Amino acid sequence: MFFGGWILGSLLYDGMHLSFHFNWNIPTTYYQNMKDAHMRHHFRDTSKEYGVTAPIWDHIWGTERQTTQK
């Protein structure tokens, strides 16, 4: 079961990552937020926002984007 979960998770991760780079659009807020974060990671600040499918990892690793409040 562990191995099957690992394979399934890897396939979902890679599929989502590829969908960002091939400009597929899935009309959900979660998907758009993750795609936006991933594009910022590649084209603005490569030291932040590594999480492709789960932003919780950026919080844990301290690589989340700091937002400024006015």
C-alpha cells in the first residue's frame, strides 16, 4: 500500500507540474493559486514557493512568500 501511494502521489505531482508548464487551465481557485505561485517561483524569486501541489511544505521549510500588508 505504501508503494502504491508513493507511485500515485508521484504521478499526481508530476501531472500537476507539467500542467503548469504546458499552460493548461483548470478552473479552480486552488489550481490557479498553485500555478501562480509556481510561476512566481520560476520567474521572480527562485528561493521561494517550491511547493507545487501543497503550500504547507513552503510553510514548514520557511520558503513561503511574505506578503506585505498596507
